[in-house]
Amino acid sequence: MRHLTHLKYIDVVARSGSIRKAAEQLNITSTALNRRILALEEEVGTSLFERLPSGVRLNTAGELFIQHIRLQMTDLSRVLSQIADLSGVRRGHVSLSANPELASSFLPEQIGIYRSQFDAVSFSMLVQSPADSLASLRDFQTDIALIFDSVLPSDVHIAATVEQQVHAFMHKTHPLADRPALRLEDCLAYAVMLPEHDSGLRALLEVGQMQSSISLSAALCSDNFDLLRSYACFEPAIGFCLPMSMHIKPGAGQADDLVCIPVASRDIPAGLVHLLQAKGRVLPVAAAKFLDQLVVTMNGRFPEQTR
């Protein structure tokens, strides 16, 4: 499989946009890496990269060739995973992408459950915007994506979809903590924590503010939900989340010292969480089984919200 190692070098250069940076990642000299690229280009019969002052980037031939490389690497990973499964020991690697509002609770819990049965399987997770998550599926950087409230292209397969009503979270000592439900206007008297602008949750909050003619002034903005949850312990501030991101069931619930209360749907519309893989792609065994686990959990935990 030495030829696949050489092809992997091309993939790393394409992702980093620099021979020097790629050489550092691969732990070889940039001179040696450049020689291998030149040798491969000579074998292919055309250049694959444009050489720029700031680095390199794939040309049209390179874009075609990189898709072949990634398909080869994906197929090899799938076959090796199937071979390992024949021995009764599930091995492999699962690469995930998720929006910030979904990465902090649900997926870590599910990874832990899976690895409690198959500890030879490793995971990696990218926390990305919806657009970047879709791009990572297309270029085989990730196997599975979890995206909130995004218009989906035709080149992805939807494995599961659940509706998620926006919740407000606050410390259990907050003056509003005993409310069964909240209106958006209830939040005006308190400090508010908001996600960043490119998130699906932030988009829904902005729609809600426009519909209600209310403007929330953020005391703290961040896509790091662990930070927002922690800050709620130091000020009577209100943040916003999805049931999946706080490990609660729909309706009022608790997560640690925080209380999560649904915000009226007439103020903020519900959004959709989509579980995705690239259309037509056959996932390695480990990734396919983990996808099955996510589907079962999502449909079981939110039966009334399943689409």
C-alpha cells in the first residue's frame, strides 16, 4: 500500500495549501515532499498544483485527481474495517462534523456509549458551521455530519431529522428558573448570552427578534457552549440552546446546576437537526454502525419531533 502513502501526501498538501506546512505534518523535509509531488506529476503527465507566492493550490487536473485519491483512501478504510469486523473485533476511525450548538453534549455522550463496546474505534470531530460541515462531507474529510437548521443540497443523504424547539438556559437560582415556559420579552430584563452569527441557532434567534420586535443586547457572544454554561453560574444571565445540546428531553429540564426552559414557538420557531452522510458513499463498518446508533437514539429520544 506504499502507493497510497504517496497519494496521502498529495491530500495533505492540498488541505494545507503549502508544501512546507504539509511536510511538517508528515514529518519529512519539504524538499523530499516536493520531489515526490514532481515525480507524481510527471507520472500523471500534467501538473496538479499551481505554485503561488503564498503556497500551492490545486489546478483543474489536481481537483479531479484529489477526488480519486480521497475515494481510494475511503474505500481502503472501509475494506480494512470490514476485514477487522470479520475477526469479531471492531476497529476503525469515525470522523464527525457538528455545528457548535450540537457538539458539546449529545455527540460526546454517544461516542462514550459506542466506545464502551468497541474501544478499538477512534473518533475525531470538527466543530464547524453548516456550510463547512457540508464541505467536509463532500471532500471525505468527515464520515457523518450533524447540522442544525440548514438548507441542504442534493448531494447528501439524510439519515434522520428531528425538530428542536429553542430553550433558554440559566442557573437554577435565576429569578425565571421556576417558569414552565418563557416568552422572548421575559429575557429583556436580564443579561443575555448569544451564539455567533453564522450558527443556525443565532439565525433562529434573529428571526424571533424580528417577529417580536424585540432586540436582545448580548453581554457575551461565543460558540463555545461550555463557556456560556459556565458563565451562567457567575451572573444571572440567560443563554439559548437546543434540547440535544444540553442533554435534556423536550420541555423544562435540568442539566447540572442549570435549568432549561422552552421558549414559546410563537416567539422563536423550531429548527431541524439533520444527521447526514454523503449521498452514495458506503461508510466503513465502524462509521456505519455509529450512524445507526445515532439514528436510533435521536428517534427514541425525540419521538414526537422525528421527521
